[in-house]
Amino acid sequence: MYLAHKGYKVANVPLVKGIAPAGGAVPDRPEKIVALIIDPKRLVEIRTSRLITMGQSTRGSYADYQQVEDELAYCKQLYRRHPEWMVINVTNKSVEEAASDIMRRMDSLAIE
């Protein structure tokens, strides 16, 4: 939403282990794909907080550390198969910092 507000045409395509990414969202220029990665411990913290805020149990697989590690391993495997994708580690970044990194990359592609 932050990037769209800044005028970029963007799509958020969630990666789910065992389900192929939505093919219709892949641009003609795969170098415009930005893949996000995060430390598993931090993602568990975020998910646990989200569940608590929603009044849900934190005992399910959504915030389970091993489940999160498996999901991230799947993402890393996919990213290795696509070296043309830009990968950004968002573990210690705000939305604005991550968006700034993405905008710099996209702006440099427009110049090429």
C-alpha cells in the first residue's frame, strides 16, 4: 500500500509452501520482482502479536517457530531459482525503509 500510494504499480503475492505463486502477477520483466525475507524469530514475534491482538490462540502452526522456519526455507529455495529477483531482508526495517530500498531499485531500472 505504501508503494502504491507513492505511484508504483504493485502487487503483494503471498508465498505458501505447496502452492505455486500466482502466475498472473509476474511482470514481463522479472527483475522487477522484489522478494522479502525476514528472520524467523522476528516473524514469530510479529505473528504472535497479531494473533493476540485478534484474540486468537497462539498455539497453532501460524506462529510456530518450526513452521515459520519451513516457510522461510521454501521462500529461500524459490529465491535461489530466480537470481534476477531482488531480495530484501526486512527483519530490522520499517515499511518506509524497505519501500525506500525498493524504490531506489525500481528507479534505477527505469534509467537502464
